[in-house]
Amino acid sequence: MDSELHDHTCSFTGHRPSKLPWGDDERDPRALELKEKLRGYIRLLAEQKGVRRFISGMAPGIDMYAAEAVIELKKEIGGLILECAVPDGDFTGALSPSEKIRYCRIISGCDSVLFVCDPPRPDSDLERDRYLADSARYILAVYSGAEGGTAYTVNYAKKRGCSIIVIDPTNMKVYAAGGKQDV
């Protein structure tokens, strides 16, 4: 990968609705606060760190929140690129009807789509998670410490030396985790 592109890329990782304190109620004040924090950090990375490319893994929950935030910020900040890194072509089969609609709306507003595994494999989600960390200097994570794909991605990104910004959805505190602590 081009090091210039890598150094100006941020990937997102975070919990699915079942692991968020508000579940799938996006009108909850905590969900609204989190979405504002995501927008704020995306803006900070774009304006202060020169990040232009953002990658979403497209899972329901945080991945989709972040992708929607980038799509909105593209109207205000020129030159932003949203890439959707989808685990594989079977990914949408597990989505609910409303999640599929949201997925399609995000895909229509992004700049590129990558199917990480073709053909699909049992570990497509993990391959996507590694791709997120391998492709970016920065990781913006919404992570409470719970086990799962987000924990895997954060730990893998630490090993890769990524600069990681973590927003804890249980208390909305923000901290740097592992890697290069220059954010």
C-alpha cells in the first residue's frame, strides 16, 4: 500500500447495537452524544491530521454511524473519501431489512466498495478487521472493553502500531490506546 495513502487514512471499529448501552435506540441521548463525538473526531482527523480517506467495515452499529458521519462531513470538508470494506458478498444476508436499507444508502454515498474476501470464507469478518488496521494509520474505535470483533481489531491495530482513539460508550470518555500516541 502507498505509504502516503496509509498515513492519511482512518478506519473505524466499534460495537454492534447489542453491545451498546442504548441498544438500537438511536434517539437515546447517549447515542446522539456518541454520534456528535464521532463527527468531531472525524473532523479533527481531517482538519488537523490531514486524513482524507476513511474506511468503514459496514457492520450495523458504530461502523454504519461512522460511515454516515463521513458522508455528511463530505458536504462540508472537500476531498474526503469513504471506502466501505465489506467482509464478503454474503455479508448482507445476515442483516435485518432495515439494516439492509441503511447499508444500501451508505453504499450509494460512498466512494468505493471493497469485498475483502471473494469468495466468502468463515473468517471473512476477521479478514475485514485486519484489513481495517493494515490500511490505516489511525483507528477511531467505539469500545467498552467487551470481547468480540472490536476487541480483536483494537488489539491487532495496537500490534500494527496504529494511532488509536477510543470512545468508551459506557461513559463517553475518550483516550488513546497503544500504538503511536500522537492523536
